Amino acid sequence: MPKRDEWQHWGVPLEPPHALLHPPAGQPIDDNQRTMVLDWAVNQYIANGWRMESRSQTQAVLVRGDAVNHVLHAILTVFTCLLWGIVWLALAAVSKVERVALTVDQAGHVQAVQGPG
């Protein structure tokens, strides 16, 4: 499991409240509990500005940021005799899209993997 401080730059704690996990000693949690833990983790990310891209019972992919609409900017650049190209280049340089995949293992631990932007 990744260390908690590895993911602090996202500002989202990855460990659910202990009240969500009540498995018998040494036993894995059931599918309903895994889903509840994932729901909790997804809600933490959504509260911090992420949006859900896809979801299954034990995995979710979340995304933050917006991609540049290159078709629109190309049309604007042509109609403004290339002047809009400066704005387009600036937007393309600063805009970024972040993705993270959250999974819940049999022990109820949330694992986050940063995906391609």
C-alpha cells in the first residue's frame, strides 16, 4: 500500500474511517464493504474538485482539469489572422488534465495510481 504522505499533494486522505471496516480478525472484507470504502474515497476526491470518469464496484477513475479544445482555437486563430494563436499557445502550455485510478483491495485499503493526463 502506498504511504499516506506520497498522496498528500492531492490533499485527499486515502484511509477510510475505521467505522467502515468491521471484518472478523484476519478475514477480508466483503464486496459491499469494499464498495462503501470506494464510495467514501470517491466522495473525498469529488469534494476536492475531481470528477468521475468511470466506475465499477471496486475501482473508479477520477479526472481533474480540462483539455484545450484545439478545434475551436484553430478556427479562432484562422478568423483572427493568427492573433488568437498567442492565446491558444498560452492555454495549451498551462492547461493540464490529471487522472487517478482508485481501487480497493480485499483488506479494504484504497490504492491510488496516477494515470496519464
